[in-house]
Amino acid sequence: MLKKCLLIGMVAILLVSIGALTSCKGYPATPEDVVKEVYRCLSEGDYDGCKRLFSKDTYFPTESEFREILEDESNLLSNYDYFEVGSVDIEGDEAIVRGTIHYGGLTQPDTTVLIKEDGRWKIYD
């Protein structure tokens, strides 16, 4: 009986852990995932979500200017469909993601430079 209770308890803990892991939206793991996430954030107007994807060395004089720049980009991407990855080149803590932005029946090539900062890929353009 004790073994059965322990087994049920272990299964319950495992299920709760899996649920917690899948329900939390974590930081993108790969350079291409960061690029996809930044375009998603731009298209949804999620400025704070977008800002977290940029390197601390990316300079914008004020937060309001940063938001203004992102707002301009967001307006262009209001019909954003998806980002198609073409290639990813990684050398140490630097990466270049090349691909195509698809929006409103149009396409636009894109190249994004990223660096690894505190163990996470960040946009460094």
C-alpha cells in the first residue's frame, strides 16, 4: 500500500511539473527563435516583450524614443504573418540570422545580428 501511495504521489508531482514547464513562456532558446519572437512582439505591439530581446549594449537615447521606433516598425508589421528562417550562422557568442518576413502577401529579406549575453541570445543590431 505504501509503494502504491508513493507511486501515485510521484506521478502527481511529475504531472504538475510538466504542466508548470509547458504553461510558462520562457525566453527563446535559439537565435532564430529570438528573431521570430521579436517580430511577433512587434506585430502585437508588445514593447516590453520586444525590449527584453535586445542587448543591453543596443543604445536608444530614451525609452520613449525606443518605443517610438518600435511603434513605427509595428505599424509596418500590422499584417505580419511569419518569419521564415533562411540560414543561421553561429560563431562563438555571435550569430547572424537571415530570413524573410512575410506580411500582408508581401515579403522582405531580413538579416539580424545577435550576441550571447548572460547566457541568452540578444539582438545586437
